[in-house]
Amino acid sequence: MTLRGLPFPRTASGRASLLPPTPWHYSGDLLTVEYRTDPSAVAALLPEGLTLARDEEDPGAVAFIWADWQSCGDSGEELLDPVRSQYKEAYVVVRCRYQDQLFSRCLFIWVDTDFALVRGYLQGYPKKLGSIHQTRPITRGRAGPRLGAGAMFGMTLAASDRRLAQATITLQGESDANGFVNGHAMLHHRWFPRVELDDRDSLSEIVTVAGVNVDLGPAYSGSATLELFDSPSEELLSISPREIIGGYFRSVGTTFNGGTTLEA
């Protein structure tokens, strides 16, 4: 019997699978705080074979991104069952070089649903569960900011009953982009240990992923604040901000339909 499912559980129909078949479509609002930290702290979080961005490429630059997503497969059936399509995430991105090519790389990431967690593992994102909240823009009433100068947003991240980060952004106007750190194809490691637990991996790959059919809304920039907090099970404080670069808002749409294995 042929079993279907991406990735599991697998059944003859595939109906019980945690994820629908690809392609996966995403639409969401991104709030980004860019800052600079000690480049040596970024280097300490890069595995063997990856190097820091060059000096002229701002190697200590970091993007802390909050995202409010809606996603679905080609059928769009999840959109009529929103618990299967809506989720939030917060993630930390730096830039690095692999084989002398510049990539963006996700160091840490938290999501609030199981399907987003496992989908990330397939793509190579090091996802963990967390509690993520962000102010949403509005077009009617007073219960939120309207996009434009003076709009204010707040973002929080917690995991394992501890607040890890909080941030604010005050927009000053439209900009050409929503930052520069998260502006390249992503470089990930896909790791999974052998069941013998003998310090060897059953899966050890370097992959790159990027969206297609990218649909970008207007970008807005402004000033930002960011505070990081200690936790016994996290390492965010190792890349604490030295200087805030700025804050950004942008609505984006993209589609994931597979990546590329660079090294296995």
C-alpha cells in the first residue's frame, strides 16, 4: 500500500498528514527591527563552513522579525478552517558567507503552531514553540495604527513561561525596502540525529530556500526599540543590541515550492 503524507502521519489517503502538499502560499505582515551586535558573537553561532559577512557588508547586523501569517496549500481549503492556516512567528536573521556567496541565515525562531514548527524543520529553520504577539494595522476605527507617519507598533516574544524579547516601532514614512539583513536567499542546515544517539546524524545537509511569486506591499521605516531578556534555555543575550538601525513594516506574499541541496 502506498502511504501519503508530508511529512506524517502517513496514510493511504494522506488526509491525516500535518502538512498539505506543496506549493505552500504565505501572506503576512512583517515588523522588523534591525540592529548591530558584536560580529564575533554572530560568528560564534555559525557552524563550520560558514563565515561572517565581510567588513563592508556590516557583519554585526541583525534583523529581529515578527510575522503574522496566513498560509495554505494550492487548494486553499485551510483558509476556510483558520486554525490550520493562521500562525505567528518571531525570528532572528543574520548574514553569512558560504562558498563565497552571501546568504541570510536564521539563527533562532519561534512559532505558535505545530504545522508551522514541523514545516520549518523540513525547510531547515530551527523552530521552537513560543508565544508571539504584534500590533496589527487597521483601516477603520481607532483600535490600531494606520500605516503612515506616526504609526506605532509593539511586539512581544515569550517561550517556556519567560519573556524573551519586546520591541516597538514608530513609522516615519515609506521606504525603499524593509531592511537589508533578510534580503538574500536563506541558508539552512537540516540536521537529524541517528536513533542510536551516537553523535552521528542520519540527516546532515546544507540547503538554500527562497520564495517564488513574491508579492510585496509598500515598505515603511522608522525608529525602533528592542529589549532582550535572559532565559535558562535560550541564547539571545549573546547577540544583544549595541546599536539600533531602524524599524520597518511590510505586507508580503510568497510561495514555497522546494529548495536546493548545496551539500549533503
